Amino acid sequence: MEIRNLSVEDLQALMRLEREVFAAEAWSESGMLSEITAAHSYYIGAVEGELVGYAGLRISPLDHSADVQTIAVAQQARGSGLGRRLMEQLLAKAKSAGSEQVFLEVKSSNDVAISLYKSLGFEQIDVRKRYYQPSGEDALVMRLKIRQPIVLGIESTCDETGVGIVQGNRLLANALNSSMDLHAKYGGVVPEVAARAHLEAIGPTLDAALDEAGISLDSVDAISVANGPGLAGALMVGIGAAKGLAVATGKPIYAVNHLVGHVGADVLERGSVELPTIALLVSGGHTSLLLVRDLLDDVELLGETIDDAAGEAFDKVARVLDLPYPGGPQIDKLATEGNPSAIRFPRGLTLPKDLERNKYNFSFSGLKTAVARHVEKHQDAGEEFNAADVAASFREAVVDVLLTKALWACEEFGVPRLLLGGGVVANARLREEAERRCAERGVELRIPRFSLCTDNGAMIAALGSQLVMAGREPSAISFGAESTLPVTVVQTP
């Protein structure tokens, strides 16, 4: 006997068994079709030559709950334990999806089913009078509570020390300590300074996260840590802390990819990441375009920066304009006073000749140079220039390239959704233009709250939690820092 996922192709077999088991109370064919094709529905069937049983689950990610929609077993397969097998598979799915409780209704006279549900941990919580029609029989409402794992995540890839705590898909704490002010006098992140700052901040940040979550370290079920990509010295601090906690407490440890963590952060906003999705990650160190078909098993790098990341370009242009570090917020503020169409700065790697090899790659070095030359030309001639126009035109060029390539990817791969992540997502123009362009093209735009867009421990905990709930084996304690970890490696074994 094979138990597999059901699809529209199984509709007629489903309806035959539905009518056989439920007779006058059977669902209509249109009702069954809408059920098996609905978002967040999970239908499985047992096949032994023909369909001899099926069960359906509806998951509500935002409510962290699930409902057993139906379960049926053909007469000739009853008494074989098939009903239990189907229910166990539904409950495994609910648990892996982050559900904290599962509900179902059952006829008050169905003693066999009630006994099965109680043996699986369900308890009766209500009665719905005359729920089943046309028989008019009462329905017992039953509930199973699921304790989801508590995962502590550590992020130290660059200049933010982050410790986050999640339970299943629910955010419990997101503590952050930034060393940005220490780097400001150097005009950029200094790796040695970042590593020392992480050493000083990791203990207090850990304490702050535990206090915010209202738990002790004993309550944590697993440790998750970003082991790349990032600055090697900075990574080593977070990894060392995570390994120390794992060894001291005996908790399993999961080494995860920092970039995929940005995608996983959306789990904490709506309970799941809608898949597939195009993800555009834009920060001081990374500009990456991803096709995410499966968060844990199928992440493809479509393109990345071949020189300066977008955040780096903002910092360098800010220096040209005598603005303080970090440059992103400073340019964003100045640009509000300027005309974004005043100067036509180049859009790197968007010409027809670039598309064969670099359609989804990014280059901001030429743009940065063009801005510098524009400013130098006026300065050398003793002419004044409008800094606000320069800032606005530069920002417009960056935003145009980022969104043009991201939406090309949505169109080419037939993915009607775009997820933005990374610190540069704080840019007001990027958010505004993303909303406008996505609305025009019928693309769903997802932007997690800003505290989940920047580097943070919560996103690392969220990705670790997905691995734990999926039953993945923890990483070996021997893993190390991988500053160039490819995005296709979601977890280091």
C-alpha cells in the first residue's frame, strides 16, 4: 500500500470513495476540488490498486493551527490500522508546518473514530449541535496541542550581534547589538573591530534575548548559528558561542546559511514562506537574487554582485558627497530633496549585450564611479552642484536595477511573488517603487518588518526551527566558519 499526496488527477477516485463512505453527507465534486487545490491544504491518499483511503488537512499559518478536514477509509481496508497511519501523517505535516494545535470534528456516535483520536492525544473541547446534515447528528469538537521546539539563533556575520529565540514559527525574542558606531570613524566595517565587538556583545545580547522570551537556557531545545557567508573573524565569535552553549547544555546545534536565513525570516511574519518565491537580498555585503523552490532543499542563486554590493555603493557615494557613515540612511534623507530624473546615471549590466551572461548579476562599481566623476567635474571647474539631485539620481539608478532584474526573474520563472530582505530594504524609495512595480505586474510583494530585514538572530533561529521541525539531523560539532558559503548549502552537515 502506498500513501502519497493527492492532486486534481485523483478527483474522480476521491469522489467515488467519498460517496461510498459518506453517502448523503458526501461533499460535492466542486467542494472537493476547491479543498484539494486550496492554499495550505494537504491531502493524502492510500492506494492499493485503487484509492482505499484519504485524509485532508488545512493549515492556518497565521494562527499557528491546523484543521483535519476529512478522513475516510474504504470498507475493505477497515481494521488494518490505515486510519491511524493517515492521521499520523497529517499530524506530522501539521507539526512540521509549525502548528501549535490541531482541530477536528467527529460524529458523536462514531466511537471507533473517537477512540482513535483520543489515543493520538486529542481531547474534546466542545459540541456542535445538529452539525451533520441531513442526519442532524451532533459533532464533537476535539483538539490536539503540539509543543513546538524552542530554538535559539545566533547571528554574527558582520557588524550586528544578534540572538533570537523562536518556538516553532512564533517569535519569542529578537535581541540585537550593533557595532556600527565603532565603524563610523573608519567609514566602513573593519573586520577586526567587528570581531572584538561581537566578543564583548555576545553575552549581554544572549541574556537580553532570554529575558525578552521569559525563559531560561534549559527551556531551549536546539541552537542555530549562521556559519556563513560573512566575515571570517566575526563568524568565528558566533560559532564559538553557539558551540559552547551546545556542549554545555547538550543541545543539538544547526549551522545554517545567513542568506537563506533572510528568506526564512518571513516565516515569523505569516507562519510560512509562500513557495516558490524570488528573493532579492540587498545589504552592505550582499546583493543576491535567489529562486527559492523549497526553503530547506532547493535554493538557487540566480545572480549576485560582481563588484560592490548595493550597500557598499551607498557608503562610497556618501563619502563622495561628504556624508557620514553609514551612507544608506544619509543618501535616502538627502534624496528626498532632490530630483531623481536630474541626472541619468548608468544602470549596470542591463544593456542587451549584458543579458546573455549577466542577466541576473549586479554591478554598482561603474555607477559609483560615474557619480564620483560627475562631482569631480563640477568641483574641478569651480562649479556648484546640487548634492540632493545627485543623491536622488544615484538612488534611482540603484533601485531601478534591483527591481528590474528581480521582476525579470519573476516573469521568466513564472513566480508571482517577490520577497525583499537585507538592510538596504530600509530605503524608502526602494520600498515605494517595489510596491508600485509589483502592483502593476500582479506580483505579490513581501517585506518583513525592518527588524527582521537587517541581520538578526531571529531569522537564524527561524531557519534552524524549520530544520528541527522537518526532522533534520543536527550539524556535526566540527563545522567551521565559511566566509563564502554558497547559498545552495542551507545547512552545513
